[in-house]
Amino acid sequence: MEGRAAAAGPKRASTSDIGRASGLRSRGPFVVLAFVLAAGACEDAPTSADSPTFVSLSEPSVGVTVARDLRVELDRPGSVTVSYGAVGVSSLLLESIGPATEHGFDLVRLRGGTTYDVVVTASGSDGSDGAIRSFSFHTAPLPAELAALDFSVSGTPTLPLTVLEITSPVLAGTPVIVDAEGEIVWYREGRDDLLHGLAPLPDGRGFAINTSEMIQIVGPNQLVEAWITEDQAAARTGLGTFNVHHDVVSAGGTELLLLVHDTATVSDTVWTGEAIWRWDWESDELTKLWSSFDHWSPVDHRGERTAPWDWLHANALRYGPRGNVLISNFWTHEVASISADFSSIEWVLGGPHTTFDVADGAMDAGQHTAEEIATDRVLLFDNGLDRPGGGQFSRAIELSLDRGAETAEVVWEFRPDPEIFAPIVGSTQRLANGNTVIAFGTSPDFGGLPSTGPIVVYEVDGAGEVVWELTVGGAALLYRATPLLSVGLERENPGAQPGAGR
């Protein structure tokens, strides 16, 4: 089934209609603080008569804490670099794509309540040195509900940032990005009732955020660039409901994979299963790719927690090394690999119709964020919710699949000491250097479950040694933790002096 938007392109948000269309809180008036030569900003004279000089340099402020918009106009085509930093904070660098007279930058990865020094350098199209401008700005304090969160850190992570999908007693749900020291440097304004997954977009374009009512494409500057509501999707596809749940995954470019509830009548009973849809947020096109009802039946493919309103309880989608897609079904304790063309199931790990004889009951307890990190190597978070024998612990495990012998065994695991039992949510992610980032996401006794807490994120090496640990206080739930290199296109500027923005 396929549905198309009536409009030729995706719905776009302007600064005037963001709050109305997406339910975000008003950001207040749009104020422009312009810095020109007569306004007192510092400028060094260009070293060449042919080098560009500044016509204007403005910092439009939209009332946010952790993102600023910088606009630069030159008197002739040139390149621009922007360096910004604060005392005790890593200096960051942004560079223009090429020579032009007008340049725009998103200053992101900012801590709340902090004074930043900025240095803007213009260079000629021939590479000659140009004018230099400098100024400072101060970010507002974090909102009280975010300031109430407590992050304690030890060690050093491989990647400098981590996205935390957090729910707290006073915070319904929001993505928060923390740096290596556990300081919040980005968060989503206009927080929604629920979070059901977040996907970083390629090329520093921001994030796809699955909320309780819509998918939003949110730029690094926190502006909503495109969206689709569940009601809009239902109307376009002719479905009564279009419930996107638990995950959204970047398919490259402007395409996303969505995990959507699917319904069918089986033996006179309406069952809710799973479907995978693709949404292109540039063309606004929706396409149904796969349905669980085409491959399994709830008559004989079910788990102890299966119910007509929640047959499989899928909780994750991940791309594999062959363009295949893995789906993790919590209630049936299984991970299935779907072929790249979505026409067949390559194999099933665990569950009632497993392809493999899994050693030591490793797939008997329920799992999250299963990913085929290399051909026939599957990494996942083993929650332990239904662990046989009542063993209450959670762990990260890597399984090796032998498709010839149809066997699977655990070849790597991480269990913290002391043990942590996080019976729901949680995540794992393997980094390029072989380290693994693991999130135990439930606070003690969350939702009446026998979870032990604490909420903690570990980065561990191949030997299971902890290289970085982030403990989250004041939160009730951490859905997932995702390591990041950058918020947008900023990169660290290690040669700069702290606080100099250079």
C-alpha cells in the first residue's frame, strides 16, 4: 500500500508557524543583534587589499539556550571560518563550504549559562588572509526540569557526545545531548508526551525524532524542517490509524524507515502486528515495505506475553551489512533478518521458529536494539525480563551465527559489577574502534518492575573493561543512548586556547 501527499513537496516550517504546526512552545520575538564596524566589535585589518572585509555580522537569537544562528556578509566572495569556545570547554570550529558573499552557521553544542568567545575569519577566494572579527555571547540557563538531572562521569569516551532519550518525573520525554563531561549541550525544545526513538541524520542535518503523534525532522538549530503526523499518514494511506512506535531509522539521504503497527484478522480475531514503512521527508512520499502477517501467523508464532493487541512487540529496526534489515521482537524473543528487497526473511534468531539452535538459552529472555554488526555477528541488549530460572540481570551480548550448522553461541558479553537488572528498554552500539556503548535504562522499581537501577551508560573495550561511565540521576527512564561525533557540522579545534574561541 502506498500513500502520497497532495502537495508536491514536504511540509516545511517557518519561524512563524513552527509553534502552531508542531505543538512547540513559543520562542518569543526574533531578535537580531547586528555587529558592524561602528558597533564596537573587534576587527583586524585584512592583510591584502584584495581580501574580503565584513559588510555585516549578525547573531539572530530565537530565545533558545543551546543553539545560535550566525550570519556573515562579505564585500566580495570569500571563505569564512568560525571558532568558538569558553573557559573549560573544548573550542569548536565551523568552516564554510566555499567562497561566497553570504554565509550562515549554526553555533551548536553549547552549555547553558556560559559565556562563549567567537572569532570569525574571512579569507579571499585565492586563500589570502582577510578580516577577523570577534565577539562574545552568553547562553541562558538550562530549564529547571533539565537542570534537575544529575550526570556523573568517569573516564573518557571515544566519541565526544551522547544522545540520551530521557523521561523523568517532571519531564515527559526529550532527547538530550551530553558531552564527555556529562554537561548538557543540546536538547529538544517543545518536549512531547513520549519518545519512541531518535535517528541522527547523515551529513550533520539533524535528527529524526519519533514523538507520540508525529515524526519530526529537527535541524541542529532546533528548527523543525519537516514533519508528518500520524493523522496525516492515516489519511494518506487510507488506514484507520497509523501508529509509529519504538523506532525510526535513517535509510540514507532524506529517507527513513518507520516501525508501524499493522492489523489483520486471523481466525476471527483482530491482531496487531508490525509493518515497516518508508517515508521520504523531501518528497513526502509514504511506502509500505513489509508486514509481519506476510511471513508469520499469530496462530503458531507467538510468545507468552503475546496478546491480540500486541502480538510481537517489535522494539527496534537496524540495517545490516548486506542492506538487510533486522527487526527485534520482544514478546517472541527473536531477531529476524529481512532481505534488502523486503521480500523474504533470511533467518530468525530465537523465538518459536528459530533458524538456529541457540546455546545456553541466550535468546530466551527478551532483547532490544539487535544489530548485525558484521555478517553473522549479532550484538544486542539482553534485558533478562523473562530469563528462565529467575535470574535477574541484564547484559550486552554478541552472538556468532553458523548458518551451515544452524547454531548460534555467545562470543562476547558485558555484565557490570555489581549486576544491573533493566528488564525493559536499553541499547547497545558497536563503535568503529571495537568498543561498545551500552545503556541500562531503568531506575529502581520503574513501573512496578523489579528493576535495580541505576540508569547508567558504559563504554567498554573488547575485553569488557570500562573506559567511560555516565550515571544519570533524577531520571525515571532512558530509552536509548547513541554516541555522536557532532551535533551538526562543528568539529573540535584542539589548537585553540580555552575561552579564546581560537
